[in-house]
Amino acid sequence: MSTFKSFVKKEVRHILRDRKTLLVLLGMPIVQIILFGFALSNEVKNTVIYVADLAHDEMSASLIQQIDASKYFDVGGVITQTSEADALLRTGKAKVVMVVPTRFSEDLQHQKEVTLQLLTDGTNPNLASTVNTYLSIIVRDFRNRTLGDLKLPMALKVEPRMLYNPQLKGEYTFVPGVIAMVLMIICVLMTSVSIVKEKELGNMELVLVSPTRPHIVILSKAIPYFVLGLILVTVILLMSRFLLHIPIRGNLLLLYGVSALFIITALSLGLVISTITNSQQVAMLISLMGMMLPTIMFGGFMFPIENMPLPMQVISNIIPAKWFYYAINDIMIKGQGFAAVRFDVLILFGFTLLFLFISYKKFNIRLS
Amino acid sequence: MISVSQLSKYYSAKPPVVALDNINLEIEEGELFGLIGPDGAGKTTLFRILTTLMVPDLGKATVMGWDVVNDYDKIRKHIGYMPGRFSLYQDLSVIENLEFYATLFNTTIEENYHLIKPIYEQIAPFKDRRAGALSGGMKQKLALSCALIHKPKVLFLDEPTTGVDVVSRKEFWQMLEGLKKEGITILVSTPYMDEASMCDRIALIHEGKILQVAPPHQIAASSSANLWEVRSEKIYTALQLLDGYEGIQGVFPFGDCLHVQLTDPTVDGTFIAAWLQRAGLIDATVKQIQPGIEDVFLMQLSSSQKHQAS
């Protein structure tokens, strides 16, 4: 058996025997996906809507009924004056108020342009935009059903208006963000800690006093975590596809290719950290504070980078997770091909080479 | 086999710590050489330089003719090293550790089994136990097996018996005797003076300096010190009374007695007993003794300290 194989085997044993850590590693993405997924699906269901029915005619009643019948909305009540809407939204009784104008059926039947006003609680942008979309669909459905046979040009329009947060940002799908975050934690934190652990416990002292070359030590550390990273990507993708019903639009092979590249980037970053510190605690602190926080803040999946001041936008460019998030978002959510992500891939590739170069140069063939 | 000349090593601190101060040492092939000194004497630093883990600041050292700085990769193929701290993988079993260290040196357990057999046989019943769950003596045997698995030409053992029970210590030195017969050069360090007598030659080391290099029996015999053992129930009072007394070179506590070195090598020490009895220690007895290695070490230490102070 070659030295390399024996190193990898040893590394796999270390991982498998540390049951608690392994449980955390595998449990973390599952918990995160369930949390995000559950939060998303729970809130859009049964949203309380109030209708300011100024028309009070047959058609408005039918529309209210249709909204109430959908699983997304519960009609909390019908009000007669728009002035009541403000209080309802402010107290949180209503998440959205729809204003049906006077002479609703009349105008519709006379092919006049009819506008429904939506007053939405914009404090939760994701929820607000989802609610708007769903309501628009229901209204369009209603129009088609009641006026469909008349083959009229679009006569009924929804005019959404966001309150409290007028510059509403689009909805983000958390799955690519979770993938970026999980890979960052596992690959950076675990590799750096596992190498520094050997230094701290003196194992490295013995390994160094042997004919084994440094790159074998480095590579053997990376391989098991590379496989673990791919397993985690698979777990996350399976869960998001079958539990959250988020379609994976792009090429699966491309998705895995980019993920594999990012895992290697993160692993080499972990190696760099392990070469500059000698204690597990410091390695953990650097990995968590120095890597995790910027990843969350500048990764693009929590806070949109376009909204940041220019210096922050510049800083965000040195965060590998940002490029990975862009690429995977394009592939998974937008369904784009390699051409769209080749720039991100190139940058990740550059980061990887840089990190590998630094860790190879800094790997100490001696103690301190 | 091992040659050290004018070797110095400093650790950066304020003020800089002198770990090794101008050390010279020659160790012959096939020798069992002991490095004897208290904690902090510089033993581990010397080991780390010789095992190519550290670079000296001044001077030169060679192992098997190779320079420890430039030819480190050649040296690493032919030496076995057992650090002072247990450095095997605690979460791997005994046999897994041994297998790992065998492949680390591109060899197999079978190839050199004859070498480790007498040692490994004792821990073989526990070969599936994790190394972290072994007792101190068994850990030490496993570490020695791992250091030997590639049949090294030189073996470096840094305080191998520290924290090990008396029986295991004795067994361990018997094992070293066996390895010596295989022609392996062994450099071993220990803070225990009683183990010094098992070595072919020893070096007394203190505060980064080598005080003396000689075969253990010679070190003891070479001393012409006039040494008297003092016994009394009130040993501490005796120590206080005798310390600094005219005509007394040094007083060294030795367990339940005192060793008193007289300045004049020809004087009869019985006057000490009479003097102590007059001072109130009526049970005080004295007898002349032959200096042991520990006595020599302590005497040299105190004289070098006095030399420094003056």
C-alpha cells in the first residue's frame, strides 16, 4: 500500500471516529435547509388579507370568495372604507389589503380599465413580493374565468404598491447561499483544524521526521473533505428538490463541476490558515470570524451587494463565496450554461491557485 | 555517528532564552548515549536539532555524516524518533498506528518485525485498542515500536521513561540493551540520574551547557569529593544549620538524608555529627559515602553557579 493511500485511509478514520463532529457536519445542512424551507413555505400559506370592497357588487363578492378559497390566503374581513386599511396593516392584523374600486362589475363589463390596489406590508420583502405575485395570479385567473369567453383585451390590472419598504428587492432563494455557507464552514474550518490539531498534539513532529513529502501530507488531508463536501452538496440539492420543490434548472454536471471547484478553493484556504497558526483555537477563530462572517456579509445571499457602498462592493470581490454564489445561482435558479458563469469560474480558479501556492510555500518542513 | 560542534540555539524572547550554549558532542556508532539533565536543560532542543526539526543558530551538527540543515531529507530516512510527549494518533488503534508509521517509511510491519518483536509482543494483546486508551507504559512501548518499524540506524529517545512506572522503566532499559545489540546507535535523554548507569557514556547537561561527558562509572569514580551522608529526624533544621558553614562546600538534600561535601578532601566528617548534636539534633548520625552520578551532577552544578556568581 502506498504512503499516500495510507495517509488518506488514516484521515478517513479520523473523520469517521469523531462521531460528534461528523453528526454536526451532516446535520448542519439538513437543519439549515429545513429551517429555510419551512420558514418560506409556512409564511406564504394562509396570509391574512382584508378587502376594502367599495363596489359591494356581485363580481367583487365572487373575487373575494375566490381569494378566500385559495390555500395562500384567508380573508380576514371586508371593510368599507380605505382609511381603515392603515390601522389593519399597522397592527399586523392584515398582511395585505386589496382595494376594489366602486362600480367594479359595471366597469369590467363595459370593458373599461379597472385597477385593483394592493397595500402590502413590506417589512418582510420576501413575503410581500410573494403575496403580490400570488394575488396577481388569482386576479388574472378570475378575469379569465369571468370574461374569458368575451376575448377582451386585458382590461383588469393589478397595481401593487409596497408600504414601508418601497425599494423592494427581489426574492432570494436560500439554497445556493446555504451551499456556499456549508461548504465554507466544512472545508475551511475542518481542514485547517485537522492539520493544526496534528501540530498541537505532536503528530506532525513524527510525520515530519520521515521521508514523506509535504504535498502528500497536504493532499491526503484534502481528499476526504473533498468527498465529504460533494456528499453535502448532494444532500442539499436532494432536499431542496424534493422537500422544498425548488427546481434545478441548469445542467447538473456543470453544477457539480462548479461546486467541486469551490470545495477545492475552500480546502486550499483552510490549508493556508493551517500554515499560519499552531493552535486549534486560533485556527477555529480565523475560520469562523475571518472567513464565515465575510462570507455571510459579502457573499451576496444575505445582503445584496448592489446596495452596499462602493468600498464594500470592492471588498466583496475578494470573497470567494461571492463568485461561487453568483455562479451557482445562475446555474441552479436561472438555468444558465457555462458561458454565463465562466468569469466566476475563472476567478475561483485563480483564488485556488493562489491559496495552494501560499500554503505550499508556507508549509513548514520543520517545527516553527 | 553523531557530531555536534559549537552548537547554539536561542529562543526569541525578552531577554532571549539561551536553549543551547556552545555544545560539543561526539557519539560513536553503536553507542547507547545518555543525555542527563533537569527539565529545561536544553535536552529537547538538542533532540529537535539533531532530528532536523529545528535549525541551530550557530555551530554545526551532523548525523551519519549528513548536515542537519542541508541534508535533512537524507537524515529523515534513517533515524527513529520518539518525542517526549506521546505523539501517535490517539484515535487510531495500536495496529493502525504501527501500520501507518510503517507505510510512512515505505516499509511493512512484516519486514522488520524481528526488531520490534520483543517490544510489540507485550502490547499485541491490545492491538485493536485505541492508542489514547493505553496505559503510560503501553503507550511508551507502542511509540518505541513505531520509531523502530523502519529499522533506523540512529534512535532518538527524548525522555522515554518520564511518567512511566518503575517496572516499565526497568523493562524499557532492558529493551534498549537489546536494540544496542542490533547495532543501533541510541541517544536517550532522561531527568533520572539512576538511569544514567545503564548508558555506555553520559553527558551531564544544564542550562544549555554540557558539564561533563564520560562513562557513568567514571563520572562517579573521577570525583575526589569528600562526601558524608547525614541522617536526622529534623532534616530541614540540619540543612539550615549546615548550609554555608565554614569548611562545607555544599549541602544537597537526598530524599530522607543530606549529602554534605567538605571543602578539604582529607578532613574527617565525624565532627559534623558532634556539631549537630550540640546544636540540639541529638539523633544526628554521619557516614562517609562514595559520590554517585547525582552527587557529581549537583556538585558540578553548584560550583558552576558559584563560578557564575563571582
